Amino acid sequence: MPPLSPQVWTHLEEAASAACQNKGSGHDWLHVARVTKLAERLARAENADSDLLRAAAMLHELVNHPKNHPRSAQSGEDCAMAARQLLLSVGADPSWVEMVATCIEEHAWSAGKTPTLRESALLQDADRLDALGAVGLARCFATADRMDSLIHHPSDPAALGRELDDKRYALDHLPKKLLRLAERFHSHTAQQLAQPRIALIRQFYSAMISELE
């Protein structure tokens, strides 16, 4: 498909930014902008379709239900539907639109889907990179505050005698999800970018547990 016109890209960016209003800093427009920048970097490094990946990254937060929402696990599906409708409304090629929607539907951690497109895999990589490092830590605790979660369990912060519960305790999100991302990147470029970010998460988690002993 020929690249979208500058006017259409501007329209998509405005729609994506508007969809992020009042979502909190864990899933705001700045998150979308960072993921889009990372996705474009991965597309160049991994020889992927840059326009497809850019569109999917830009629109991947059109719908994102809160973690405690009954349809939280279906955020990817609902977002893909919204992206499909938006892209068709601006005259994008239907077959290309379906690929963008597939990327969005498959990228989400909660969906647990194996990517069927190279660009889906790279969108997963870009989104997961933004969940790591200093930015990822900031997003984690910002999201926890929005959910009225505690920073840590009052008597067992390391979850030595209980199940991890990251809906109630922000610190639990690190071992339950973030530290499990180390082996879940598809591209060599993302794996390289992830290493220092994961190291920072591990260092922070160890320091928190040490301070809470």
C-alpha cells in the first residue's frame, strides 16, 4: 500500500492522542509516542514494514481497559476493532487495515497470543520495552496509584508465603510480569535494548526488598 498522506497521519495522531485523555500516565499519549518511536526504530533495524508498524503503534491505545476492568483481557480485541473503523473511515486499503488490526490484537500481554506477522512481534517488542527500565518503573507505580493499589504487601513484600497479586500491590508487578519479559522479545534489536532496562528492574526490586526487610 502507498504511504498514508501527511494529512491522514496527522488525523490518526490526533485521534490517538484524544483517546488517551484521562487515562493516567501509565497509558497516556507520551506512552504511545515512545512506543511509536521504538517501533519505528525496530522496523528499520529488522527490515519490517515501517508504515504498518507505525500505524499499529500509534493506534494501540485507542482502547485500553483498566487492569481491574471486566474486559481488561479483551483490550487488544476492542482496540483492534476501533483502529479498523478509524482506518477504514480515512480510506485506507481494507487488506492493509486488517494487518494493522492484527498487529494490535496480537500485541497485548494479556491476550497471550503468538504473533502471526513480523510487525505484530515487533509491536510486542516495542510495547514491552516501554514497560521496562526507568520509564517502566515510573509507569508501574503510576498505574498502581490510579488503581488505588498499595506499593507493597505490608508483611510479605517478596511474596515468600503468598501468591503474587499485582492488582493489590505494585511491587508484585515486577516479578509477576516485568522480570519475566527478559526471554520474551522476538527481535535481536529488542533483546539488546532490553538488557540494561531489565538489569535496572532487577536492581530496583532487590533494593526495595532489602529496604523492607
